[in-house]
Amino acid sequence: MSAAEIDKPGRREYTSGDIQILDEIEAVRLRPGMYIGGTGFEGLQHLLYEIVYNSIDEALAGYCDRIDVTIHPDNAITVKDNGRGIPVDLIPSTDITALEAVMTRLHAGGKFNNQLYGVSSGLHGVGASVVNALSRRTRVEVRRNGKVYCQEYERGVPTGSIKVIGEASGTGTWTTFLADSEIFEDINYDFDVTAQRLREMTFLNKGVLIHFVDQRVDEERTYYFEGGIASYVSRMSSDKEVIHARPIYLTGTAESSSVEVAMQYNDGMSENTITFANCVNTRDGGSHLTGFRAALTRVLTDFIRKSKQAKDSDPLLTGDDVRQGLVAVVSIKLSSPQFEGQTKAKLGNPEVRSQVESIVADQLSLYLEQHPDDARAILDKCLISARAREAARKARELVFKKSSFETSTLPGKLADCSEKNPEFCELYLVEGESAGGSAKQGRDRRFQAILPLRGKILNVEKAPKDKILAHEEIRNIATALRAGADGLDLSRLRYHRVIIMSDADVDGAHIRTLLLTFFYRHMPGLIDHGHLYIAQPPLYRVHSGKREAWVYTEQERDSAMRELGNKSEVQRYKGLGEMSPEQLWSTTMNPETRTLLQVAVEDGAAADKVFEMLMGAEVEPRKNFIQDHAETVQNLDI
């Protein structure tokens, strides 16, 4: 930019006076997403976890065996532990106490070297101070030296100095905080999500008891598992037909890292492997997952060759073959974890891959040699998977011609949109030809595409891959998305919104479940990247003269009837085809008035269990589920 341009009207010079220097608390409050990932539901939950992580670190160091977590009626959180208690004296050569530094300085704590904490779960000196900065109020009580010390804060700033408020018989830290409603969209914690995460923490830390109380709903849970992650795998496999009775437990140390793996095979075709680093759920995996998978493939490939169990005509095992039907938990504890992003979705330490691979390979080889019956069952399972993969490959060559994915050929039933930028395009998967016809007439052709589905798609939970590939409706969906025969390539995805639109009856619910099962098992990237939605067509039209209201529940229906008067009439819409194109557009497809539910997976283990139970081959778990929930079901169409 030239000097002349600077002096033009509307432009101003960039000077040192434009530079702002924020203190640490202000910086966190201004950009909370940099520290906890966002100010929505996950960010709020992250606050709770960060304080619990501090207590878990005391447990990992060997000083804590009980943690109490309470959600109060106003959504304030209290976390108590019986660890050593945060020091309350002055830090040498400073005028600030250790407690105040931990709670108000971003990079203060005892986790930067390996002397106090061999491993840690929190944000390395950032966690407690970030929680404090994003809370309306915080109170910390420290039990130490026979006394109870207390300091309080408002929005990260101390309201006074540390005070002695009583005597203590033990040690520990009690932290109470209330998330700031000026920062977060909603400060209501989810009981089930919190309970699941706390249960995970006890599975990962044998001998630690966590007592969880939610005073809002008068619920409490106590978690304690001596079996650790082997108990976790047993629980994840409880509704499955396992092929060896007990989980395989592998453990070892390499340099300063401790590795634990528990694994068990079942007769299903999906993999459910959950990974943790220092008790943090690394949902996107990382180097520990890569090491585990490499070792598993190498060991089973070598073992099947040595055992002569495979026929000459059998294909060589691949990574997919050895992971079908696998339920596993991989937990590593290391001194200096390198996470990608503050919310720790992925572990990045490159040395961890070789550490995990070496330990798992050695321990698994030894196990298979010492347990020949289990080894035989596992290898049989892998061979079945390999044979099915080969059959699927041959079926794919027959069913999918190269041109169907490499050219512009699209399903004949697809009514495509004119927009070519996938970011602005959406695809409706519509139940039935009748509803599909209404949707085609009512849509906005610029950006909305319609693919009518004939009947119910195949239940992929119980079907081999060759049958899945041969199913016409699944082929049409894959072709429309440009997914390819081998799965979803997000770079080629033609629509960034894929919307399931089905009738509001039992058949419609079944179709939704079948489609969700297919996407969860075979196109999980569609869910992980926020591209999958469920349309919410209204159930009732209440009208009186020219006035009308479209509503979704019986309560809304009754309210609309009162508002429109005694002469109002009610129409119940079970099927999308009962609506005119104009009605379908205005209620369900118009971006300005519609309601869409975005499909997301908060808990992979729980989701896997639900799909297996609802859609799997075992009848008894599904029967038990129906009996347990029969009295609470709503909107049942009979």
C-alpha cells in the first residue's frame, strides 16, 4: 500500500496504538474456543472434565483413590478429591501463592516436569485457570497441613486472599465453579454424557472410586472397576456373541510410557476401537491407534502363515480383515503428550507408534501361543472376513462399472440441483415415490436434490459386504453422493447436507434407523463432519378459516386449537405424500422455516452398542430393550 493510498478517505494508518495487550484472563474470555474448543455443549462439558482431570492426575501419581462430582440445582459443579491438596504457600522468589497461580495464570502448575506427575491428563497448567476464567464464580478449598484454606474468584479474578476457614483431618482439593452464562450458549450439563465420561475414567484407572451426584434430577452413580479396561471391553461386548470368552489384556512399558490394551472379538462385522492418552478420549485416534493396528495386522498375518490354518486359495489378510468384529480399548500414559488441538482429539507423539506396536506385538504373539483355542477362533474369524472381502471385490467388479463413478452418470430417479458447489447443495433421501414426487415439485431446484427410495434399504448390520454392494438403493445413494464403491471420499462429496426425510410412522422410523445404520457403519465421515441431518415434518395441521398452524407434538396441537378457537380443525399427517408440494416446502424444506436435526455421535461405544442391539442378529437384547422402554415410548403409531 502506498502513502497516497493511506491518506484516501475511509483508510487509516496502522500504528502501534492499534496494538492491544490483553492479560491472560481477558484473552481466555475473548477467545474461549482456543482453549476448550467452543462455547457450545462440548465446551461446557469440557470445563467439568478439566477439573476432574486434575483429580485424576493425583490418582495417577498414587495420592488419590476417591473423587466426588456434584452438579448443583443451579448447574454449579463441585469436584472433591482426597489427593495432596494444591500448595497454598508463596512460590519462591514471587509474591503469589501456588493456589492463586494455578487458578489465575495460564502456564502455572506442577506438570511441566516429571518429578511431581509422571503423567497428567489436564491442559498442562492451563486447565484450572481456563475453567476459572470462564466461570462466573469459583471457590477452591484446600485441605492441607491440618487446615482448610479457601480462596474465591469472580470471572477468573480473586475476590480476596487465601483464608483459613477450619481444621482438616485429611488432605485434598474441593473446587466449585459456575460456568459464565455470558460466555456459554447454555450452562445445562447432560447427566448421561457426564456419567459416561466419569465411568470411562474409572475403567481407565483401576482402584479409583468416582461418586457422581446430580441434584437437579436426584440421580447418583458410583463407579469402581478393579478390572480396568478389560472390564470396559466386557461391558462393550455384553450384547454381542463373542468368539473367545474373556478379553485379551496386554500391558507393558517402553521408556517412560505405559501401554494397556484390552480386546475381544465377536461374530459381527464392525470394529469398535476406543483410544485414550492419559485418560483423555482421543476420538480421532493418533499414533497409539496406528501402532496398535500395525501390530495387530502383523502378528495375525504371521501367525496364520505359521499355523497353516489358511488354504492356498485364501487371500492374504489385510488390516480390515483382522479388525472386523473387534472391540478394543487402547490406553497409553506418557509423560509429555502432544495433542493436536487443545481439546485433545488426536495424539501426535511420533515415538508412541513404535512403543505401542512393539508392546502389543510381543504380548499378543505370546498370548496366541499360550491360548491355541482362542488363536484358532480369532484366525477363523479373520479368514471369514478375508473371504467375504474377496467375494465383495468380485461382486463389485460385476456390479460397479468404472464409468458409474468416474463419469457424470447418476441414478435415474435422482432429481439433481443446478448448483455445482457442494457447500451450497443438499440431497433429500425421501421415503417413497409419492413423497418423492411432492418433494421434487416443492423443492428449490437451485440447491435441493431429491432421491426417492423405494421401500426399506438393506439392514447392513447383518449383511455381508457383497450383498450391501449389490443392493440397488444403496448403490443409488453411493452414486448420488459420488462416494465410490469402497466408501466415502469427502473431497468428492456432491452435497454437504444429506437429509433423511421419512414418514412420521413406524415404517418411517424403521427406514430412518436403517439409513442411520448404513451411514454410521459405512460412511462415518458423513456424520463426523456434520453432513448428515434428519428432516422434521410436522405431525398436525390445525386450521380455522384462513388461519393455520403446523405443529409437531400433541401439546403444541392442543395449544394451537385453543389459540385458533373452538371451530378449529385438525389434520394428522403420517405420510409425507399426504402434503401438497407447497405444504411440504413451507413446513419441511424451506431453510427459513424448517427444523433439521443434525446427526452426531457423542459416545462411540454407546452408539455401537445401540446399533448392535437394535439392528443386530441377537433377538434377546432387542426384546429386553423394548420391554424396558415400553411404558415410556411416545408417539407410537399403531
